[in-house]
Amino acid sequence: MKNSKINKKIALYFKKRRYNHLVQIFARKSKKIKDLDNACFLATQAYVLSLESDNPLSKSLLNFLKKYNREN
């Protein structure tokens, strides 16, 4: 049930182009997931959206991706 709620929020935020909200959701999820590949996937999504929306989290997301050799 919880994932269904989050998925609906994500779809709504994409539709309304609320990228800062999406950055926060994906960044938060990337920190909670134990699987490194999935965590880096979510962090990448958050990073791309943070660049699009000039979100201040972009620097910390980039550092996270660099730490795990996902970005140069």
C-alpha cells in the first residue's frame, strides 16, 4: 500500500513538473535502500532532476554517485 501511494505521488509530480518534490523523494529513497544498484539508480534520477530544477541537493547527489564510481 505504501509504495502505491508513493508511485501515485511520483506520477502526479511528473505530470505537474514539480521536479523539486521528485528530487526529494528519489534522494530520500536512495539513502534508505540497501541494494547499491537501486540506490544509485534513484540517486541518478534525483541528480538529473536536481540539475533540471537547480535544486541545491545536486552537489550532495553528485558526491554520492562519485563515492560509488557512478559519476566522474
